[in-house]
Amino acid sequence: MTKNRSERWPTSGTRRVLAGCFAAVAASSAPAALLAGDSWKDALRAEIESVYTLSKRATLSPDRITKQGTVVVVRKDGITADLSSDMRYSVTKVTDGQLGEEGGAVSAVFTKERSRVFKTGERLFVTDIDVYDDGVMLKVITCESFDINEKGSTQQRRYKAAVKFMYPKGSGPDKKLADIKAAIDPVLVPESEATAVNTKTIALGQTRPEVEEILGKPERIVDLGAKVTYVYKDMKVIFVDGKVSDVQ
């Protein structure tokens, strides 16, 4: 006897139940890392935002800040920026403390006639944070506005930039907030922390760990055995036999 269609095929409701069962079985046998997906990115981003509170910009007026968040201070020259109204972000990559602009097709398409480079000491708002497989990107915009000539009239404009702090691809899930902040601080430090550092005093007789606790890691170390010099942006700290003997 020939079976009718309803006897040969499950109903649509039955098919949905079976599909759900198959999905559950597949999920139970999938690796934990696969199920976790990119959830570590969301978790890391939330941690970073606990330190760098985001500022908000008006949707139709990119130069207007509707909510002020954390202000960071530039500590190294070399961050390329574009006018806030530009479509693109120039991306400055930071690898092991060294700054370099991201290349590629996007850079070739756009001109740089209205770009500028941030200077040490400039103050910036953080407007967005993105976590990638190979780094963390902070998008920033200047606290200060600048006079820009546009079509014969002077307009007040801010400059924006993206700074991507690189790490080896695949190491992201192991990164902690302290790791990311240690990479960011030598380039962009929260203003409150920069002020606190400036009020601290380096004294004769302090040890290298004590100085690093106050000023952070130096940009360069000149090691001549008994005499070691820590080179910072605006000063040199000289140690003899492991203790501060002079500050220049």
C-alpha cells in the first residue's frame, strides 16, 4: 500500500522539534572555545571602559560633545588625526611602544591635506573602544577646537584619530585590563593620573623600583654597570649603585 504524504514526511511542527534536538546535540559536542566565540572581546571591552569612560558626540554635529567622559593626555608624538567631519579615521598602530601609521588601500584612497599629528600634552576625549583579535583600538577626539577654513569661511573643528595597540594574534583571550593599560599609558594616559604623577617627587637615594612606581617605565635605559640612566620624555634620572644620584 502506498503511504500518503503525511505518513511519509514529519509535519512542520515535528521538523522544528527534530531540528532543535539536532542543534542541541551539535552544541553539546562543540568545543567550549567555539561556543564562547568572541565573548572575551565584550568582557575585555567592558573592563577597559571602566577606566576610559566614553564621551558622546552628537550624531548630526560631530564636533559637539554631548557627554564628556575620560580625558587622556598625549605622551608621545606621532598620532595622525583627521578632521572630525571626515569619513575615515587615520589609524596609528602602537607595537611594543613604537608608533606607526597603518597602511593599505584605505590610506591610498584618501588624501591627507587636512590631517595633522597630535603633539605631546594635547588633551583628548575617548569616543569608542574596539577589541580585535590582534589589538585594542581607542578612537579619540580633541578637547580643543581649531579654526579651519572651509569654502572661504572659518569654522571651529575638532580632530579625531584611532590608535590601535597591537598584540600577537590569538593572545587576546589571555589579555587582562592591566596588560592593555600598560600598553596604552605610555602613549595616552588619563589626565587624572598624569596630574598625580606630576605632583610626585623624585628624591636622592630612591631605588629604581621606587622611581618606576612614580614615573612608570622609562623610554630608554642606558646601563653602564654601576651607573644607570633612565631616560624619560622630559627628564633623565641617574642611578649610581642602584640609587638616585642626580636628576636632569
